[in-house]
Amino acid sequence: MRAIRRLGSVAAALLIGGVGIAAAPLAAVAAPDAGNIVISEVESDGGTPGDWIEFQNIGTESVDLAGYHVRDDQDRDQYTFPAGTIVAPGAFLVIDQLDKAGNGQFDFGLGRADTVRLVDTDGVTVLDQFAWTAHGNPTWARDTTGAWRETAESTKGAANIFPEDIPVEETPGALILNEIDSQPADWIEFVNPGTEALDISGYEIRDNSDDHRWRFPAGSSIAAGEYLVVDAKAEGLIWDQLTDNWVPNTFEAAIGIGGADSIRVYDLTGTIIQETSWTAHAAIDGDQAAATIARCPDTTGAFEIAYITKGAVNECVPPKVVINEVESNGDDTDWVEIKNIGDTPVDISGWTVMDNHPVGHAADVTPVATGTTLAPGAYYVFLGNADFAFGLGANDQATVRDAHGQTVAEYAWTTHAAGVYARCPDGTGEFIDVEISTRGAENTCGNPVVINEVESSGGTPGDWIELYNPSANSLDIGGLIVKDNDDSHAYVIPAGTSIPALGYYVIEEADLGFGLGANDSVRVFSGETLLQETTWSGHAATTWGRCPDATGDFAVTAESTKGALNTCVGDIAVQPWPGNDDVRPVDTTPTFLADTSGLDFTVEGEQGILWVVDNGTGTIWKLNVAADGSFAVADGWADGKRVRFQRDAGNPTAAGPDAEGITVAGDGMLYIAAERDNSNKGANQNTVLMVDPNAGMNARSASTDLVALQEWDLTTILPQVAANTGVETIEWVSDAVLAGQLWDDNTAAPYDPANYPGHGDGLFLLGVENNGQVYAFALGEDGSANIVGVIDPKLGGVMALDYDSVLGVLWAVCDDGCLGQSAQITFNGTDAPAVAHFARPASMPNVNNEGFATSTLCVDGLRPVWWTEDGVTANALRTASIACVVTPVPPVEEPGDDTGTDAPGTDAGENAAAAPAVKPSTVPGLAQTGADDLTWILVVGGVLVLAGVVLFFVRGRRTSEAEPVDAGESTN
């Protein structure tokens, strides 16, 4: 029977939550004070369902907690007990962290170093508190003396259990060979891991020769848990070959442990029970006197090099592997890079990386595959959502453990790096905040300048070297030294020379003072320190450059792009922005919140409408827009309306969806694409929410938010990605456009809407930030979701999508990570839609644009388009103009793909990039999307006028029979 020490009297737990408050009513109810209600246990590292706090009434009367507060170390984080929260004497009360479904009580998490406080109704007096500097393993709790200690197991809502309360399972004694010193002193260490002593009289030790034998004398034993050392002078029995008898003598008289030797252990029956061999004396950095061979981990592991711990727990020498670089914020996923700085390969099979939640995230790691070896100087990167399923926080830690759970390397930080945390010098230096990440490669510790492209033959006017600045700020390169493969050829870049952010700088042969050969190199030095180099064999037919530009390995390029983005074989040439360069902000006065993201344009009657969504709060705005790109916030929308998950219908304070994209479908409903629940930012949750924009007013206007009418959770259908790199944009496109044109990957044929019953009259295209792919979904009325096809815009990422009905193309837009480039995708009924790439307008800064929308509003042959920038409160919405008519665009060949043998019309992409010519609209304010001559326009116009007259009389009759409609109320 387990002996359990109980805190106060044993009582049932009182839980607040789904079971309600269930305490036996008592006649006397006391107020909490410092003597009757205490914090008794705390789970801060991912319990069930999350963090929780346990209280106990250690008094003799029931306690009413109504109006009392619970806080962590921040006064802003507070939970207040509701009326009727009464705790009986001896009873426990537990409050839980809110989960995704809205179950629980407090909405703040408990950190690795945090505090829990019970505060009086006055909001000032602290009745009880507990602070900790590391997560409890598994929890922190009070013992019977009132002291806080780590528990043996979590006992939520019950008496606390500590290690001494756990009965020890009896195990027989065993003799385990644990550590061996072969130089300079010979000794052997054994350990007994059992709970009982073991009589080892007559047990025998041999080295690699059966003639060298030593026995434990009669009466020898090893106690439970004992470390027993047999040294050179240990008395025992040795085998005398002359008399064939056992005679008393010392261990050294029988055995001298050599540099290449073995130790074998036999029991009384002569059965070998332990053995190990080695080929050289153990040494640490060449010092044999500092090392032994020992089990790693102690008692159970294999024999490895270890520090001397004679008669004690083994201290193993970790492999010379260090954490070298850490990305905790801002990349496509979090990651931890390790490097082997030793001179021997290291088997990293079974290794894992952990953050500062080792208990809560124990199941969220994937061990490195068996057989994985890290060569000297090599790097290995633990990737989020591949090697671990949690995010790295601003105040966090990375711990790399071997297959035995032993810590190999560790690094902690207190805030996110502006760039990445990296060792400088690479592999050996201290960690510093470095602007440029080099995942899986040598850290950029000095000047981050990049050699990007080299012309070694036939350039204009001669050879040249192109340098690139990968940073977000101007880069001073004055004083850097450029050399070829001859150290006597050196060019010093003049003082004061700089490269603009993300810009290029070209050094001509005339300035270098030397030419570049067919088998040559380019090296860039800062003093004696080599920063960059590249070497080639044979002149490139074009140029020798990085593919992809700035970040990739060197290869022969598709064409020379001196002072510009490299064009690589297979790339799509980037064309100039196809509209006017008249970019201007239209929200110079702050109108939105700080996380403006998706956009979508539609028309209601004759009014152009622009929908805007904020990802930080899930708030949306409705704007009335004009043909010049300007806007006015629609009536009733000045504060926007918050979108809420269905599970948050009864919780207006819930953080809401991380709403990245917005689109209007044919049914008039708004569809929001979210990649996370903002109340749980560390987990990816790709979701589409359908809301009725006319359902309610903002909560600050004393009405309701927009609770989702239906939701589609796509998390398990889409690729598994880091929390903040999921669905970034959404666009609804009608079946009338996609039928026969979009390729259906499921049927390997052009899309037929009939294959997806119940999906409505169009598909939803969703862009995923992590991989830059666009997924065409059929969302069923029954909540089902099917991927019809996957489209590759061939950009570095996709932040916005917009179907342009004027051009008949799908726009995919990237952010500042790929210089604001965009793609026009033309569906052509094949599995290879035509793709054209465009640069952002020259006057558009390279900013984090996350929304893009085109329009059909047309004045003087021009129509507006808009972008939204995330992270700013003013100048977040920019506009520019593009033509209302379609000018045929010649097809763009992918560099390096043209064999010169295509027959006209046989290339699926040859004519598809060019949209049909569209004449200017004859309807004022709206761009026309297809009419071949004026006759047809007049005919169609006459029909529309006639239909309008009929509709006028029908609606007038219906209106006279209907209830009056408020002037400000939408009738759409």
C-alpha cells in the first residue's frame, strides 16, 4: 500500500469548469485570509488541458473566494473568482488555463520563470504567492511543512505526492561494470543498481587473456546503489598457473590494464556477465591522466570517453558538437543549428532538441534518424514542424540531447534576436545577434556582403564582379579587399562605398586592375579575414552566379544580369510592373489597426467595395472605394467588426482568429482565412470561417461581433508548417471561370464542378506562406474540404491572391521577402498554367505587403489596385492604377528551356500568357471584360435596359408589399 503524505485533511477536489462548483454547503463561510486558503500546486508546463493552479482550504470553515483575484507576475494578467466560489474545509479548488474551445478560467499562461499570486478583493493585498525559476518536473507543490518542492507526480485536485511517498520497487542486486582506468592508474569500478545487496564472493575478473584472472575473496559484497572500486592493490585471489590453484594476491599481480585490452566479468558458474574492449588508452585533448572509459549514461549506457569519477556517478565527455545558430522568430520556421567542431565524426542518431518546456513538450520531438552521422565541420539543422512541434519563444532555451537524453549543448536567450543568434566566430565564439541567417552554413559574423555574380569573359566593357547587400540597411563595404586566385592581385574598395539595402554593386575590370581567368576565383577579405569566395573551372557561357539570387550555390546563369537579380536556368524572367508607377497611400490618417492583412474587391450595385482584414484581432472593415483609389469607410464600419470562432460565441473577450485573408463568394458571404487562433499563437490552425457581414455591429457599439456561421479546419489537409507560416490568403473564383481551365489533380483532367457535389458555385484558392503554393479547395456545405489542384506561382512565397476579371488571370503577390514580386497565372486547361512574373512598381517601397486587390472601376482607361502593408497603423493601404484594357503580352520563355524545336501552337504555355484583347468599357466606371465589337455591346445593352425596366416594376410592386428598410441598412 502506498504511503502518501497529505496536505491538511484528505478531501475531494473542487474544480471550476465543466463540472461546475460542487462544494457541500456549510453554515459558516469565512473570507480568505493568510491562514485558511493557500496555493497548493502549480502546473506551468503544459498539463491537461493546459496550465493550472490548485488551491486548498486548510482552515476549519468554508471559504468564499468571490471577487478575489489570481495573477501571475504581471498585474495585467488577472482572473477573478465568480460569485458562489466556496471551498469547504480541506477541499481543493483548481482553475485551468483557457483552451481552444473556451473551456477553463484564466487566459494567461504560466512561464518557465513566473509567479502565482492570490490577491484580495482590494486588488492590492497579496494573501499567498509562489515564485519559481524553472518549470516543475512534473509540478511544484507545498509539502506538509509548507515548503515548495517538485512533486513525484501531478495530483491535480488531490493530495500532493513527493518522491519519498512513492514506494520503491524491489529489484535484485547486480554487478555492473561501470568505469575503467587503464592509464596511469589501473582500477575498475562496479555499481549495483538493485535495491538489494549482492554477494560477489568468487566472482572473477579477466583481461583479454584467460591466464590473467582475479577473484573477489570470500565475504565480498556490493550494497544496493554502491559504487565499488577494484584498484591495483585490491586483495583477492589470483590464478597460479604453476600450482593450478587460487592463491591470495593483489589485483595488479594478475592483471595490468593495457592500451588495447578488455575487461571481462564472470559469475560463480563461470558465465561471462559483463565485458568491454578498447583499442587505446582513453584521453581528453591528449591527456590520458584526465580520462577513463565509462558507461554513458551512468550504469546503463555504452562505454565512451569520460572524465574520472572514481566511485561516483559517471561524468561523460560530450561530443564536440555545439549549438551554432538559433532562429526563434521571423524565418519560415523556427530552427536550431548544430555544428561538429571536433575532428571525428559524431553519430547523432536519436538526438533531439527541446525548448524550456521539457515536460510539456516531451512528446513534441522527433529523434534524428538512425544512422545519421555529423562529419567534422558539418552542420545539422533541427527544423520546426519536422524535428520539433513547438515554437521557440522570446524568452526561451534550446537544449540538444543525445539518444540517452543526456545534454550535449544548450543555449538560452531572453528576447528574440533582430536577426538570428549565431556564434561568432563560427562554431567557437560567443552568441551575438546577427542580421543575416545562414541556416546550415557558416555564420556571417563580419561584413555580410555577398559575391553574387561574376563575368570572366566577354563582358561589357570587360570582366566584372557583382556584390550584393542581403541586409535591410545600407551596407558599408569601404576597405574590403577583392582578390582573384593570386594574392598579388588585390583591389581595395574605396572608403565610403556602400550598397543600399538589398542592393547590388558592380566592380569593373578597369577598377580591379586585373582580369579574371577561365580557371579562377573571386575572394573578398576584411583585413586578413576571408568573408566570401567562389571558384570556377572554365568560362561560363553566360555568367557565374548564385541560383537562386543572393542565397543559392554558384552555377552558370541563364543570362547576364549585371547589377540586378540573377536569372537562373528554369527561372521566369521578371518583367516591369504592368501598370502605372503612381503608388500613393490613401490612409494617411490611421484608419485600421497595426496588423492589416488581406483585401478583396467587389461591387454592390454601382458602388465599389473594398474589404480589409486585420490579422491581430480578426477585425474587418468595409470601404466604399472610388476609381481613383480613394475610399470612405462604409456607414457602421468605422470601428470594424470582429470575426469570432464558433467556439468563442459566448466569449467576446477571446483573442479570435489570426485572420490573414478575406474574400467575397458568390453567395455574398465573407470567407476569412486564418492560420492560428490568436489565443494559442504557438500552434498552426489553418481554418476558413464563413461570416455574414450584415449580421451585427462591433461589440463597442453595444451589439455583436461576426461569429462564424460555418468553419472548415484544413490543418490536417494542408502541409504541416510552423505556427505563423500557414494559410496567408484566400480568393473565391467562380466555376464559370475555372471549369475546363483549372487542372484537377484528382482526375488528371480539366476541372469539372460536377465531380464535387455540394461545394457551391466556385472554388476557394488558398495560398500557404511556408511553401508558396496555392491550393484550390472545394468546400462542402457539409463541412468537407477537398483539394482539387495545387498551383505553383514560382515565387518565394504567397501573401495575397486576387482573381482579375478584367485580365482573366489570378494574381499571386509576394511580400518583401521576394522584393514584392507578383505572378499572373493564366489557367489553360493543362497541368502547366502559364505564369508571368512582374516587379513591384518602382515607387513602391519594399515593405511587408500582405494584401492585394484589383478592381473593375474604370476612369479614363485606368482602374485602381490596392496593397496593404502589415505592421503599420497609417499608410497601410496604398493604391496605384492599371489599364482597363488588356494589351497582349508576348509569351515569356523560361530561360534555358528553349530547344528551338517547338512547333507553333504546340507549347501549352506559348500563347496562354497573352490574354485576349479587351476594349474599353462602355459602362461608365466599370471596366469591360470582353466584347468584340460595338454591335454586340449595343445589343446586349438593349437587352439589359429592357430587363432593368421589367425589374424596376417588379421590385416596386414587391417593395410596396414589404416592410420599410432603414436607409442605412444594406439590402445586399
